[in-house]
Amino acid sequence: MKIKLVLILLLASVAAFAQNGSISIDESIDLIRKQKDVTFFEVSKEMFQMLSEAKNISPELKTYYSQLTKIRMIEDNNRNYEEGNTDEFYNSFLEQTNLKNYTLLMVSEERREKISFFKREGSNDENQFLLLTNKSIIYVCGSIDLKSIHEFQMIMQVAGSAFGH
């Protein structure tokens, strides 16, 4: 009897965790950016097009910029993080955002830090990547596939310079 109860509870918790929110990543980011204590950064397709046309950049960087269509980033500056409430930002994003068509590529949980990395393959070779941590969201769209670590490093460099890290 105890085993049945444990199995029922386990299945219920898995089913609850598997449910996705009802809004898109963009809608979720727009809701979060209206809150106090967040830093928001966005680069549009037009800006990437301008950057790809710059004269003094390497051909590799020029190609990379021409493939990107959007980067949106938010960093939570809420003081609750230092007080030990580390999961609120992370969990609320997961609860409200529809990630049903995304593949979870990586999860890391260490001490108070959580990191999840998602990918959605789209039409016309436009892929979407989402990096979610306890304090930040990085959402990248474009005809990129992160075949090399170098491409991922380039995204992180853009993200780091946007937040002054």
C-alpha cells in the first residue's frame, strides 16, 4: 500500500512539473522587464544587420552577426537572492512560460545555483536558445546551431558586456 501511495505521489509531482505555462518566452520576458529591480538588454535583427556590415570586423564575426535575429537578456537585481531566496526568479519563469516545444539540453544545480539550457529548432533554420539561471535569462534567436563552443562563447561575450561583467 505504501509503495502505491509513493508511486501516485511521484507521478503526480512529475505531471505537475511537466506542465508548462501558457505564455511565450517573449511575453514572459516583457512581463518581467516591467518589474522593479531588473536590468534588461535587447539587440534586434536590424542592429545585427548593421553590425554585420561594419568594415573593421573579421569575416567570421560578420557572418555570425548576420545569422542572429534577436538577443534578449534580463538580470534580476532583487535583494532576495542575497537573503537566500534563490529560486523565485527561476521558478516563476518556468511556471508561466510555455516551453513545451523546447528541448532541455542541460540542467545544473549546485548549492544555490540553478542553470537550465533549452533549444527549439525552428523553421527556415531559425533556432531559439534559452539560458535560464537563478538571476538571469538569455534568449537568443537566429540561424545558428552552436556547432562549436566558439559560437556559444561569442553569445556569452555579448551577454557579459551587456550587463557589465
